[in-house]
Amino acid sequence: MTEITAAQVKELRQETGVGMMDCKKALLETGGELDDAVDWLRKNGLAAAARKVGRVAADGLIGLAVEGRAGAVVEVNAETDFVARNEAFQEFVKTVAALALESGAGTPEDLRGVAYPDSGRTAGEQLTHLITTLGENMILRRVRLCRADSGVLASYVHNTLAPGLGRIGVLVAVDTSADGEKLETLAKQLAMHVAAANPQTVSSADLDAAALERERSILGDQARASGKPDDIVEKIIEGRLRKFYEEVCLLDQIFVIDGETKVAKVLEAAGKELGSPITIKEFTRLALGEGVEKPDEDFAAEVAAAAGG
């Protein structure tokens, strides 16, 4: 077998933009010949896919899969809504969500290495194949797993494009020994609430201590700037912290379904009615494209510039 050096792999990667492992494979397949390796990558669609990687992918789909009390939600990005409506892309998102649930792969890196059904490829290799086929950059960006120890795992997909596919995906683990239709309804409503209100944690106890201290410090500086006495300043800080909790902590938020009761009180009342305490163990929420920087585009200006050129 031909010995491939790191320098050869680096040179091929610089020329094609393809990942290190694929470059090494190409060199092994072609006996270390650089030009032949470039051709091998092109024939296998990898070089074409690599040229698309630099393009911003902020559209796409959220995929959600649930089995019993376990669930998985994934985000797969593409460049346009046009590809999000493509059946092959939708099938890929649906399949990788199911693979995440089945395999327990909780990170994109782990999920990319899972075998993709009936293809002879991994999920990552299947995505590369899809990039070549559909002509857009695509990214398996995020994966989240969620499980309820008892009770139910509620799920909700917002802006549904197809079953289990949409622009926001939510899983909420509701733990209780109660059961029945009322519990199922409440759990579904909680998932809808999370989609709408976008809490960051279940309760204030789950907030990052350092982040909370920074928030307290900022609120303190703002209150002291008013020149009020220290005892009044402390009351102002506590009041503003409560407001902060209502914005980011699920249990402190006003339930969107009735618009007046805190979620903690809703759970307390439902627990009494159903004869068992109801708690939210965890939740996960993925919204398509959040955190992705989208370039400012002026199509009219582009057309004008092209016409002028």
C-alpha cells in the first residue's frame, strides 16, 4: 500500500478545499498521485461539494423524532427555502433525526459518523452526496436529545412543512406518575409554550451562576446611577431580577395558553387535579437559523451593478 504523507494530504486539501479524511482516501485510491486524486474527488462529487461549503446556509429544516419517552431534534441548514421543500432534503432531515434517536448520537460530529440506511455511506457522506446533487451548501448544525423518566415526552413542530419537519422543534420531558388525556393535553400545551416564549432554562436555579452575577452587577450599576439609597437599590435589583426570571425561566413565565398564570402555578394546579406532582425535567428548543449571521443582500443593487458592467 502506498504511504501517504501529511504534506501530500495538506497539498490536496489546499487545492480542493475537501476535508482531510477525504483527501487521504483520494490519495490512497490513486497511489499518491496529486492530479489523479483531484480527478477522483471530482468524480465522487467531493470537490464540487467543497466549493459550496463557504456559502452561508441559514435556511433548511428542523427535524423531530419521538419514540415513547425519548426524542431527538436536529437542525440541517441549506441556503434556500427552495431546497427545504425538496423531497430528497426532507427525507434526509427526517432520517437523521430518527438516526439520532436510535443511535443516541447527541452531537453533529457523532451523528455524521452513523451509518445512513441503504446507502453504504455515513450520514456525513450522505450529506456531501446531497450537496453535490442539489447544488447548495448544507450543514448538519445541531442535535439535541431529550428523555422523560416517567410521565410523557411532549413534542411540537412549528411552521410544519411535513410531519416532523418545520422551522421550530420542541421537546419537553414532563415527569409524573399521572397519566391520561389531560396530561397529554397539558404536555402538548407546554411544548407550544416553549416554542412561543423561548425560555432558556426550566427554573432560576438552572441559570449559569456567572451569567446571573453579571446580570445582577449590571442591574446594580443601573440602579445606583439614580442616586438612590443602598436599601432602595437592593429592592430595585431584586425586582428587576424577578422580571429577568420571567423572561428566561420557564416556570416563571406567564403561560401563553391562558395569558395570566405562571407556568409553575399551572403545573401545581394540574398536579392536584390529576393526583400526582408534575415537574418539567428538561426541554429543548431549536429554531431554524438562530445565531447564523446572514449577509445583507441587495438584489436590485446586484442587478444594477451587473447591468452597468
